Amino acid sequence: VDIISAIEFDGTGDHLATGDRGGRVVLFERTDTRDYAGHWGDLEKMDYPMNRHPEFRYKTEFQSHEPEFDYLKSLEIEEKINKIRWCQSANGALFLLSTNDKTIKFWKVQEKKVKKVCDMNVDSSKAMGNGPIVDSSISTSSKQFIENGGCIRNDFSFPTGGFPSLRLPVVTSLETNLMARCRRMYAHAHDYHINSISNNSDGETFISADDLRINLWNLEISNQSFNIVDVKPANMEDLTEVITSAEFHPKHCNMLAYSSSKGSIRLIDMRQSALCDTHSKLFEEQDDPGTRSFFTEIIASISDIKFAKDGRHILSRDYMTLKLWDINMDSGPVATFQVHEHLRPKLCDLYENDSIFDKFECCLSGDGLRVATGSYRYGLYILMALFILLN
């Protein structure tokens, strides 16, 4: 259950969130930022010398998802975290989205002061609230009862200036704890496993995608979503491709891109229609007919796409390569990086043990000059960063 299944930096790079197969989300905080003056993005551009690797310390953790059972379909829904996305922070609180196969949750993580009531001990010999003030041998008939349950004698009078020993309760803050609270739960909107979630630049909406549909959500509304992409055919036997990843444009809230199992990326504009059946641009690389084989379509399936921060480029990852696309040029990728070319002679073996269906993610650095993706090493399935200069 401790195997990490999702990992995500926030926009500043100062916080890191990981999700595991046990449904937990663990947050880390950067500790070495105080050693350097200025923002890390500015230091990257200045080629600031780094004396050591960035350091992160454990911040907090919480159980995001629990195993569930779909009684309608008789299916178990595992708690594994598929994706984590950071949202805009506010008032010192951190916000993030996490999802398993079926349910998305919106979390708020904030420091809370643990308070305790102290100094409640009023002098019992002069207490009024819960017992007699003077001689307890006086009969009940000679007492007058007051609203809060106490009693006083008929001849009792308050001294001038009140009781000097009466003390009001004092609330003191002992320590500060990080508390995670689920603010919203977005469920029952996907028939298939959720493979992507992406925040919009407007800070109010996000999308979730499964194999056949992409839904648009408002962060404040959990019981309603809008279907904006639907590739499900009337007859499922006519199904030829599925959605593999979806991502909002980092600057234009009306634009998003999604990839398919056929190796294509579609850019859509939500201003065109409520249901975006048609795309604005299509990005795909045509294969040489002479090189096609049984494995061509399998290895062409795109497992992940990411927009660069400038919104001009899209990074995509298929089984064999990492490709960089310019949204203003749909004739082909502007750069192709071979990642698994050395495995091409072993495609038959990879198909036999299902390794050819493994999915790898990709990302770009904050300055847009480096990319990273995953690979195999020493026969084990581990994440290995491949940093490649794009300039």
C-alpha cells in the first residue's frame, strides 16, 4: 500500500504531494528556500549555483480514499490514488484535488490551533452556580432557586464589589496542528475509470476524464457536472479509440487538449459548442506504411500530455518516445526524444508479459527548458528522470 501511484508539485515548487495505493495523500514542504534570496523560478533563469539538492520535509498526511464496492455493477473500487492536482491557495490554506477510479475529492489543509479551557476552578465555598453558598443545613423550603440550578438564602445579599475570588474561564492555545478536511466530493459521474483531472486557469472549474468522456465541474458544486466531450459510439463494436489523458490550457480557460489511444492530440475550444464533438486542431504524426506492424498502434498510444507554462507547447509521452508539439504547427512534432528505442527488438517479449501496456507520465520544468519522463532500469519498473535540454 505504500507504493506511490501519484506525485505532484504545487505551482511554487515549495510543496509536494504524493498519493499511494493505500489511498493516502502525504504532503511535504520545502525547507531550504530560506537559504536563497528570490523566487526559485527567477533563480532558474539566472542559472543560480546550487550547493545541494532541494530538501523536503514531511508536513502531514491524511486518508483520502477508502475501498468501496459498487453494488449496482458488483465491482470493487480500490482506494489507489490515480491523480493529484494542486488548486489555488488562500488564507494560508492549501487546496488540492485527489481521485481514485471513481470519486474525486476536494481537500483543504490548514493549520488549526488546539485550544483548551483553563482556570475554571471557582472557590467552592463561595460558588453560586451549582450549590448552596452558605449553610447547607438550611431546609429546602427556606431557599430560593435561581435559573442555573443554584440556590440562595432569603436573607442573602451580594457584597459590594462582588466576589473577589470569582474567575472566568480562560481559553489558551497549546499547539498548532495541520488538519485536512474534505470540502467536496464529486462522484457518480463516470462509468469508466478516471484517468485525468486538470484545474482550469479561472480557479473555479476543473475537468475529469475517463476512457470515453470528459466532464466539466465547478469546484463549489459537487452534485452536477457537464459532459463536454463524448467519444462513445452508438454501437460499442464501432469503438476504435479511447481518451487517455486530458489537460486544461494554462492561460486560456476556454481551451483544453486530450490525447487518444491512436496517438493523436485534439485541441478543443469550449466556446464553439456545449458538446465539443469537433476539435479546433489535430496533432498526430503519420507513420510510414512500410514500417507498420502488429505493435504500431499499441506503442503509438499516448499515455500522458502536459502543457508548457507558456501554453505554446504540448509535451506527449507514448511507449517509445517523448514528443514536443507546437500548437501553431499541427504538421508534426517539433522535437522527438527516443526513450525506449533500445526495446524495439523486444516488443514481442514485452507484449507477452503485458509490459508493452505500461503507462509513463511526463512533465516540464518551470522554465520550460527541461522535460522528464519515466523508464525501466535494472529490470524493475521504477521512475527515472531523464532531463533533456530543449534549447
